[in-house]
Amino acid sequence: MTDSSARSWVAWAVQQIQADTQRSADTHLIKLNVPELAGIDLYLKDESTHPTGSLKHRLARSLFLYALCNGHIKEGTTVIEASSGSTAVSEAYFARMLGLPFIAVMPRKTAQSKIAQVEFYGGRCHFVDCPTQMHAESIALAKHTHGYFMDQFRFAERATDWRGNNNIAESIFRQMQNEPHAIPSAIVMSAGTGGTSATLGRYIRYKGFATQLHVVDPDNSVFFDAWRSKDRSLTLACGSKIEGIGRPQVEASFMPEVIDQMHKVPDAASIAALRWLEQQTGIRAGASTGTNLWGMLTLAIKMRAARQQGSLVTLICDGGQRYMDTYHNPAWVAEQFPQLGDYQARLNSMLLK
């Protein structure tokens, strides 16, 4: 392919992605009704309504544009990603749009519905036994296929335009403009790649908002300990039970410097918050949303105890339909999270105090 035809294909590919963006409406901002927390307004940014069903749709779009405009992806390039599911689903969608082969490297325990969605979009799933093997296997596959490893964990924070361009932060603050407490006291977010928390923290500082960024981290993840100790070399031998968030190593996109507070959330607490959300609103979401929600509710309870008022925002990262065989399967949940009942009772008690 000549240089001019290669450039023409890249221009066409960028135009295809931009056109798809214009066809997609912004995601909803849902206000929760929690009478026990009067004076503290709680909001959920519902990222499950993207075409590929999750927050990762934004990331995949940014990663493709970044790779195209930096000359990493050309016509026919095989795209490879290390992903437990949602990022892989979204990248498979964009790869099909551009006519590119796509391979997702993921743990064998990934939800079957996510695997099916990657395959629906024409992608291929390549399985590893442990999340800690995903990165090395992706590099090896990229070398073998002469393809490109998208590497969300490395490029997430730099691929997204954190100053604006309808990123997640700009969207939240725009939608909050007419609310009683238009500038949130805090935004609560979990970390997977670290890219979303980096975007939120940078945007808050760029705009000079007083909003704090609180990042929540599940069990079997090193982000909280790395933030507290300032040691980026920490590692674990196993991965998180909460799909899509938590990592056994500190990823390059994780930016502790823009985080105001971090909190550890037990896995059973995430599932308890997930159950509470469905009982209160009928919304069925993925487990990472439960982690976010537990963090937001506990922060709201602390604000109530301090007689503070304001608004808090967190995200619905993806929908629960992807997890009917796991997080929304009572038998599976009972086996995996035996302390669930204790955390459900604790949440109800905290709200009623």
C-alpha cells in the first residue's frame, strides 16, 4: 500500500468512528431517591446505554483514534487486547466497523455472555488461566500475528482527551448544571485500567472545581495499597472477583496523584450494594457498579453524620444482563460470597441510623 492510500484509509477509519459517535446520544444521569439521606443528592451516570453496553465504549473509541492517529493501526492490522470482557466487547465493535481482525486475551472465568458478545462482533477469544498472564500473552500474539497490542492498561490515561471532547467528566458536569448542588461534593469511581479516574481527576483540576475524587478498590487489587504507600511495584498473585476492576499490579494508566481519597470495598459489600440498587430502582447492573455504589453510599452516610449537604455522583459501568450466570445467579453468589448477608444487614443498618 502506498503512503497516500494508507493515509486515505486512516482518514476513512477516523471518519467512521467520528460518525458513529455523532449517532450515539449521551448516557443518562439518574437521580436516586433515598429518603434516609435527605439533603444529599445521589446520581448514577448510566454508561450501560452505550451501543456496546458499558463505560468501556468510550475507552475503546479513544484507543482506536489514538492508535490510528499515531500510525499503529493500518488497513488489515490485527488488533489484540488484554481484557476481561467489556473493553474487548467494545473494541470488537470498532474493529468490525473498520474491517479489522480482533483477538481478545481474557481469563477463562470471564462471563459467557461477554465472550458471546465479542464473538458476535466478529472477534476471537484467546484464553489464559490467570489474569496475570494476559499482558505477556497479548504481546506474544501481537508478535506472532504482526498485529498491534492496544494495551488499555498502558494507554487509557493518554488516549482520552481529559480537557473535554465529551469525555465522561465533561458529560457529568454538563448534566449536573441544573441540579440543586450543581458541583458535586465528590465523584466516586472504581479503577480497572485507571484511565477513567485519571480523566475525572485531571478534568476536575483543569476546571478548578472543588469536587473531590474518591476511588474505590475491591479485594485482591493493589491500587489502594499503592496509593497509600506510594509504591508502584506492588503485585498480587491472583486477580479480583469483581470483573472489570481491580488489578494484581499497578497499571501505567493509574494516576494516584489526581485522587483525593481511596477506599477498600470488600467483595461481598459490592454485591450487597448491587442487590440494594435492584431492590430500590429495578436497575440490574454489573458488580463494579456495586463497588462504586457502596463507596458512594458510605460517603453519603459520613456526610449525613457531619450534617453536610451536597451531591455525589458515581457510575453504572455496565448492565447486569452480562452476569446472569454469575453475579445475578443466587446459587453462584452464595458460593462465592458467603458473607453477603452480613453486608446487606450492615448497609440497611447504616442507612437507618
